[in-house]
Amino acid sequence: MNPPAPFPRQTPIFFDETPAEIEDREGFRVVLRYEHEGGGPFLIDLSHRPKWAIRDPHLSRIRPHGMVLPESPEACALENGFLLLRLTEYHAQLWQLFGPSPEMPNAFPYTDTTDGNTLLALMGQDIPALLEKAAPVDLWKPEQPLPRMVQGPVFDIPSILAVLEQSPTHSIALLACGRSYGQSMAENLIKTGEGWKMRPAGERVFTNYGSPAFR
Amino acid sequence: MAILLRNDNGFPKMKRRYRHRIADIDSLRPTLRIDPSRRISFRFGMRSVKGFHGDSVATALYGHGVRIFSRSIKFRRPRGLYSLNGESANCLMEIDGRPNEMAETLLLEKGMRVRPQNVRFSLKRDPSGFMDRMDWALPAGFYLSRFHKPSSLRPFFLKRIRRAAGIGRIDPDYRSEAVFDRQYIQTDVCVIGGGPAGMAAAMAAAESGVRVVLLESRPWLGGNFDHRTGEFETGVNLHHRSRSLADQVDTASIRRFHQTVAIDLSEGAAVAFRMGGGENLFDRRLLDIRYRSVVVATGCTERALLFEHNDRPGVMQVDCAYRLARSYGIFPGTAAVFSVGHDEGLEAAAGLHDLGMAVRAVADCRAEPGDSKLVEALSERKIPYLSRWHASEAKGKKRVEGVVLRDEKEGRQAFGCDLLVASAGLSPVIGPLSVTGAEPAYDPETGFYLPRSLPPGVHMAGRITGLTHAGAVEASGRSAGLRAAGDCGASVEAALQESEAVLQTLPGPAGGKTIFLNIDKGKKTFVCFDMDVTVKHLRQSVDRGFDTPEPAKRFTGAGTGPGQGGIPGPNLPWLLARLREASPEGTRPTTARPPLVPAPLAVYGAGRIQLNRFSPVHSLLKEAGAAWDDSAGWRQAAYFDFDPAARKEIEAVRGRIGIMDAAAQGKFRVFGPDAVQVLERIFIGKSADLTPGRAKHSFICNEYGGVLYEAVTACRGPEDYLVFTAPGMGKAVYRWMIDHSENKDWDYRVADLTESLGAVRMAGPLARELLQGLTESNVSNPAFPLMGFRRLRLMKEALTVQALRTGAVGEVTYDLYMPASLMAAAWKALTTAGEAFGMHPYGLKADTLLRLEKGRLHIHRESENRVTLLDLGLERHWRRNRSGAGKVGDAALRHTAGQTGRMKRVGFRMESAADRDRPLQDGAIVVDDTIRGHVCLTRYSDTLGEQIGTALVAEHLAEPGTRLNLFEHDMEPHQRRHALVVPLPFYDPDHIRMKG
């Protein structure tokens, strides 16, 4: 929506931690690493990652960055660092998780929602247990393939949840909600995760992790 | 062995020498649930007491010699440990300041402060105990018929009754430090009950590959097998078998929740309550469980045996006595008499004898003798077994000192004892099934009230079905588990066939037994301990016509106490049938309703976190000293400088320039070939004539012509519009837009940009000058007129905004929209640039008054069902739709356009200058000989130097110059205040400042 500008951009999240490594990226001051991140679980702010809404009555015909949209709503696909989530028959979202920011196609179905959404990554062993205290959604169905997504409330706030990885020792979930709820959401997740020693972490924890299939 | 003495009344009296804990406690190891090496000290009243790790509060107290735990609600009778399952209020105690904690099930923790309830002075000597002799004054339903006349004394009696009633006292200053939280659990199969049937069901389901959750109310699995020494199969005791099953559950992929009871079950969802504390991170937790199939394996409780003084401390159920000994290593008494109606009573009598307790006699109230092996075991131990005998009266004033046994033919026998183990048989725990919709009916085969049929996805297993054979109990669990897995799509046919075949080979449900009881007197034969309801009360209830369980429950209060009908529930239908000389088959038990067990109210609210919505400039406003207001979930700046009247803020907007955070505005992009059709449909004004660069202020009406929302629509380009709504209304407008266009075949899209776009409002006579200084574009009045919409590059093209010029507060006003991520930086830059112009931030309080001065409509305060857009004086915003169709609200406006006698919105100012010091109240009513309207919004305006406001009044009062009589709710009836109707707007009526 706006060309890169000298005005600094801000994500909705502010962690009261000391950043150890910072990178300026498209106007955002992205924290790559905090001083005391601990050993997990981690809460990572990815709100600066590009996010687009795609709305069209003929959604299945659209191939964002060459990706094929999942057939049914509440399904998602991960390819080349993009997570493509089909929310309804007419509405999808594309989150760019890894790699350099792409150009959004200048076409009617696309709307840039990077600024409109909070995107958080939750990583660690106890993420399923932690999210059980926040969200009444069936996210951890072992029989369903990964990645998987659901739409539902987290702390009663409409959210999108996606699972990238699920194992007894390590899980990765992504949580997206409205920007205005971001700070409150992050604070409450940290509070909920106190028992598991959840701490904020920089983006690097997320980008360094994950199988090559993510990228 | 205890020495028996003679009492004055001839009954033997126990020497009070207790051996509370079993000396050779290690011999109990297989079933022992306490750790004797870990002592825990706590306080009971003023005393320091010690228990063991694994004790419940009640068992620790019992082990310390405490026999009276509370006093009853009505008759103030001493009450003791009766069951260990929380079935009555006998052991409700105040623990760590929290009243009504169930000491029977609450695990002991170090440093707990335990106090008895409903007691004056001491448990043993309570002066209010005289109430026990006042039973003649308190018949069934006494509160419905007594103390009503004379009516002047009714309040006096009510006050005293209320003071005397209730259990426990809440300290209003008490603040709980306990952690209450909530957990959402998703599963395929939910098994309720961790006994042998429940464990077998959970394992069978888990083997089928589905997700399984197992809930158990005790801190361990095992259920009824856990403490019993009976034989499961040759060489294997029941408790060995329960350990073996629990070990298998441990290794299976089953989620187990101990100390967890289901309090509600409905289609696909269960609510359970979990006790925490100790090493847990919570004290109480509400589990919200979503399942696809449920197995109820809650087993049986014991039916209370009815006899005179059956509530005396020292009378307890079989399970309670046996578990005290085998699980907690406590002698329930020194010398016991058993009066029982099931084989487990015989087993317990033999077992307790073997542990060293004297068993004086075992009376079996069944018509047929019990299991021959067990009878033989009693005979070997030289314990008298009295078939067809039962207890008819417990002796002793504050605790059991003896018992009278009775047989219809052979008469009476008296025994000295300090423990009377009493049980009339078993009763299935069908509450969880009942709340799923399963209707219970009398089953003559088992003598139980069991569901006639079960809803889909609901199964029952184990002793609840009437099975008593250990192998059959387990096999029924396996079958139920497989069926539940089958409900979830697992392939279980072969395994189920095999399991059913095994079950067929095992003994079926035990036949119902006739039991003999004496309920002739019933004056102090308690059916319900919690509410002090006796057989006599039930007889009175039947005599008054309340002769079935539901009305009798309400008339007498039986089953309405904290025990949720645990003690009276099984007896009530049976007893009422007997009192009216009918068969129990025609009687239904009372309806079970959630919560099935009591849970603290705080648990229901646990985990409910209200998230606030924050603007991107929240921290900057905080630094500027904002006071906050929560509006539609947004935390918005209400005022600054600690001045709720917002004088400086208003002064800045009227005299120089004010800046406001408008991020909470709803913002939508409506685009596509048919976008204008959508706008034409939902807005009452015309949208089709909007050209790029222009905007329009309009209203959304409902089907009755009432005003719902206001919005500004700006045209970005062909087929591309932005809609801006008032703060907090975005979601509602979006929903309205979708709902009123979804059945049209229109090609358009709506993108919600509420969160994506930040918004800053600059208003004031110097706003244009400031803006011009920031941009190279021409923003002069002709180039950027009122309701213009422009794309501007500000601050040497560092920031691009979409600017909308409005007149919201009656001054030159610019709403600047930019990406939300840039809003904080933009705010900082604008306020820095604005310093030279005397810019000041302003909040909602100032905005409300500024808009009122300009006569702007305050949606929801001024719009209501009785008035339309036209009544509100906004006809200029209505573009009549010639086709008469399509525009929501148009038809209603046409219909009401010519009507007279409607309410009208008017402006007014207070008549007297003295009103300056006494603000008029919003909501004051307009009166003459009747109510003629009400004040919608009123404020004192420093700009105008008078109190102004708007009101909805009857049409004949709407003419300017009319004098309004106003009445405020706290006035004397004859008092009035007066205002004059004046034309709107109050400020700048020719709009020179706004347009200039």
C-alpha cells in the first residue's frame, strides 16, 4: 500500500525484553534475537511478514505465486515459504513466512493485510498444552496431515491458527488475529505460558527452525 | 480390645480409647494411599494437627480423633464422616478462608487452615443444639406456612431465618489467592469414571486408534476395586487387578485427569471440574471437553440406610469405613456393628475384623442371605451374622454409643459400639446419563433406576448397569469402549464381537433384593442430611399431596443441599412410593441437573480473559497523559490533563488545532463492478453520484427507517470506494453490508481495513495551514473542499496518506488514513509539526461535546425504535428511491414522512444561568401533565457559555421557543427545571467555519 519510507513501521507487539540483534527490513525494526530467550517454548512476533487477503467468487482459479489453493475451506498448504490458507469458499490468505518479501500482484482480488493482522509463532514442546488453555479449537488432530489450520476463538478473539509441526518433543503453531488485539494477545499468551517458562524470542528462532520443506 | 461399660439407660458404653491409625500400616501397602513417611501439619481451629501426604482433609482429621465435623443446617445436630465421596454437607468446612470446601475429597496440604462451619463456640458444645428439640416447630415446608402472620412481624422473622439459614459464611473482605483456570480439551472418546470398567473402556477405545480422555474423581485410578481384598480370579485380588489395569492405562495413549468430576454433559460436550493445588500450577480448573462419544462408568454409591438417628457421628457407609482402613490406615472405630444390604458390606466386615477391629455383629437387611462364601468367612471369624435384621436406632447423644437391631419376627437386640456401618444397598450414579437426556425408569431386574435408552454416542458400563461380578464389570467396559470408538469411525466390529462373547459367558446384573426396614417413627430418621429432612417430613409432604419426588423435593427441600441429592436421591422415589403404598415402578427419581457436583462459582468464570483492542498510538497517548475509556472493546483516550471536562482540548480545537486518534473507526474497501449497488442498498442517501475524489456523509437505516449507523463513503476511483464508520461500529456495519447484499447476484468485494489502516484526525481553524506546510499538494479550500478525498504526500514525500476533509466537529477537519504500522511515526511527526500551532491531543469527551455543539447525531443515544431518520431532522440525507425498492428503510420513511404526532429531536438550552453550576442529567424526562419525552444528551459548553442538549419530545413541543419542563430522577415530585427549544446546530449555524 505504501512504498518503503523513512518513517519507521511498527508491529502491534512490543515485548519488554532487551533485543540483542536487530535488522531493519522494509521499514520494520525486526528483532532477530533477544538477550534472554531461554530454552523454549517461544513466542515470536511475525507480524511484519507480508500477508495478503485474496477474495474472489472464483477463488480456485487464482494461483498466488503459482500455488494451488486447497480445495476445501479450513485447509492450507505450505510451499516455497508461503502458507496459503483457504478460509472460506471466496476468501483466502497468503502469509509469507520465509525468504525475501515478494511483490503483491496488482490485481483486484488481492488486498495487503500485513498491517491489519498480528501474526505470532508459538514454538516448543508444550505448545499443544498451552494452547489448550487459550483456544477451544481442535487443532491437534494426529490423523490429519500437516500443515493444518482452524478458525476459532483464542481468548474469545476471532483468530486463525495453523500448525506447521507437531511431535511429542516440538510443535510449531501460528496464530493470526486483528492487529488491535495483538499486544493484549501476546501478553496473555506469555502469562498463560508462565508455567512452561514461555518467553518472547526473535525471528531467528523461527527462521532457523523447520525442515527444508518449509522453504 | 476396648472395655465395655454400662450406661444409665442400660446400653453398653465405650471406653474412649481410640487407636486412630493402624499400627502395622505397612501391612496395608498394596492398598495404602498415604505416605506415612511424609507428615503434613495443618491447623484445625486453634490446634495444630498432623496428617500424612495423600490424606484428604477429612481423613487427616478423622485420623486425629475428630468425629464431629459440622452441625446440621436446621436442627444443629452434630454430623460426622459418613461417606468419602462428597455426598453430603456433613464435611463442608472453611479451608484457608474459603467456605464450603468438601473436606472429604480435598487433598491435605501443608499449612492449611481448617475451621468447622455452622458452629457456635465448639463442635461438641453448641448452644444452638436446642434446635434439635424444636422439630415440632419446623415441619415440612414450614417457611411456606409459618411466620407469615401478622404481616408486620414478617420482616422480623425473615431477618432471623435468613441469619440462621445457609451453610458457611462469606467474608466480604476475603480475596482468594487461588489460581482458577480453564482448559479446552478436544477428544474422540471421553470416559467418565476411572474404575475397572472405565479403565477397560478407555484402553479398548485407545487400542482402536482414537483419542481418549479418562476422568476420575479420586486422585488415583481403581474405583471400587482399589481398596477391596476380594478375589478377582484365582490368586489375584481386586486391588491387584486395579493396579494392573492402571499400569496398562499408564502405558496406553490415554489422557488421564485425576481429581476431576464431570459437572455437565450435553451433546458432544462435557464440563468437568478439576481439583489442583500441591504441585499443580492451578488450584481449581474447569475442563471444557469436546468429544464425539462418551462412556459413563461412574459405578454405584451406597443407599443410605434409614433408621432413627442415622445421622449420628459414628454412622458411616461401608465404602467409607473400609477405605478409611485400607486406603488411609485409620481405624474407623474400635467396635463396630454392620447393618448392610449388599455383599460388599459382608466383605468389609471380615476385612476390618482381620485388621484388628472388633465387629460385634453383621445385620443383613436383605430377604435372602448374602454370598455363602462371605457368610462363611464371617462365621470363621466368629462374627454373628443376622439375616433379615436391620438397625432400627442408633444410641448416643453426640456420637454412636450403641445400636438397636431389629427383626420383624425375633424382636430387638442391643449392641454397644462406637461405629455403625450402615448401607441399604447400592445405587447407580446416573446423573451424567440423565443430563444427556437419558430418562431413568425403575428396573425390576436390578432394583435400580436406569435409563430406558441412551442417546446416540452415549454408553454406560460397569457396576452402573447392575453388574457385580468383577470380570463382567471389566468386560462391559471393554465393550462400551469399543462401541464409543466405533462412533468415531474406528473399525471395531471384530473386537466388539469378541468382547460381547466374553461378556455373555459371565454373570449378568445381580437381581434386585427385597430389603427390610423400619421407618415407622421417622421423627429423627434422616433422608436428607443437608437439609435436615426426615421420614416424618416426607410423610407430611405426602399428606399435603406432594407425594412424588419432584414436588416433595421442593416442598421439603430434600436433595436441594450441596450434596446434590447424593444421600436422599436413591431413597426418595422408593420411600415416597412406600409411604403412599405404591410400587416403585410407577415413580421416577428427581431430575438431575448440572452441576452434578458443586463447583465454586469462580471456576465458571475462570480463564475468561477480556482482551483490549489497542490503537497503534496507545503508548504515545499514554505518555501524553490520556485517561481511558473502553468502547466497543477499544481502549480509547477519553480526556487529557486530568480534566474530564476537557476544557483545554476543546479550546485547542475551537481556537487552534486538535489532534485525535481515530484508529477505532471502521474502515472498508468496497470494490468491484457492482460495489455502488451495495452502497445504494444500505445507505439511505445517494451513493451513485459519488465521483473520484469526493465523499459523502450518510446513514444506514433499518427496515423501520430508524437510524442504525452513520458513515462516510469516499470514492477512490471507478468501482472502488472506502467506507468509514464511527469508532467501534465497523463490525456491525460490515455484517449489515454482507447480510443485505448476500442474496443479490452482485459482483463486488469487501475488504475490512479497520485494522490495516491507522487514522488521525486534525481539526481546528489552523488545521489547513498545518497540513499545507506538510505537503506540496494544494489543500486550499477550492482545491480540497469539504467532503473532498485526496491522496497526499506529506513531509517531503516521506509519508503518503489518504485524506478526507469533513466537518465532524464544526471546524476544518482532516481525517488522515495511513498504514497502521506507520501511524505511530505519523502521529509523532504531526504533533511535532503541530507544536508551532498550539496543537493539543483531544479525546472522546471533547469529541462528544464538540459534536453536540454542532448538532451532530449521537447514534444510540438519540436514535431509538420510535423515531426515524426524518424525526431526527436528517431528511436532507434521504434520497428518495424512485423505484421504491432496494434501499433498506426507504419504504418505512415514505410511510412515515407525512405522519403527525411523532416524536422529534430538538436542541435546547437551559433557561437559567444558575444551571451552569448544576449540570442536567442525561435521561431527564420532559413532562407536562404526562411524560412527553426525554433528554438524550446534555453538556455544559464553555464555548457557548451555557448548558445545551438534545431531547426527543412530542411533536407539539418541538417548535423553537417552546418551554420544556424537565424532571430528574432525584427531584421532589413538584420540582422542575426548565429549558427552551432552540434550532440546531448551537455552534456556527451557517457552517462558515466548517466550510471556510
